[in-house]
Amino acid sequence: MKKRQLLARADLVITAEGALDGQSPYGKVPCEVARRAEALGVPTVALAGTIGKGARQTYEHGIAAYASIMRRPCSLGKAIDEGGKLLRAAAENTMRMLLVGQRLAWRARDA
């Protein structure tokens, strides 16, 4: 199956980048992934090590929402060493938030 066909079957795309900022729409992978997903009607959430100046511009380039994986300031070395753990925790938190939104939508529909 081609990548476009796989993307078209998705309900959500979660992508990640070291830093999401004003440069992201101009060559960083998450915005290109988001553009392709948006063209197929699939929303994209970006998780990033840091959220920098100009990150809001990514909304205009397909990113529907973004969040930092960092819970508190730490050294670059520690962030790199714990990157996998931080990313997993951020992905879980993101999915939990989406589930809350889904439950709210169901309640509104049933009201």
C-alpha cells in the first residue's frame, strides 16, 4: 500500500521534532507531514522538545495542535538522555486529552 493511501486511512497523525518554531514551515518534516495530512482531511499533532518563537505559524501549515515534551527546564544532555521517556509520556498525555475531548463530544451529542 502506498504512503498516501496509508495516510488517507489515518484518523490522526502525531509527528515529532526537536524544536518547533518559525522555521518549521520552511523545510522541517512535521509541517510537510501536516500539509500532506491536511490535504486528506487528517489532523496533525506535533510534539517537540522545545516550542520556540514563531511556532504559532505552524497552524497555517497544517499543524492542528502542538505541545512540548519537556515537563520542566533541564540540561540538553538530560533532555537527550531522557528523550524517549519524555516523548512517550507526552504522547500518552496527548492521547488522554484527545479522549477527554471525545467524551465531551459524546456528552454534547447525547444531551
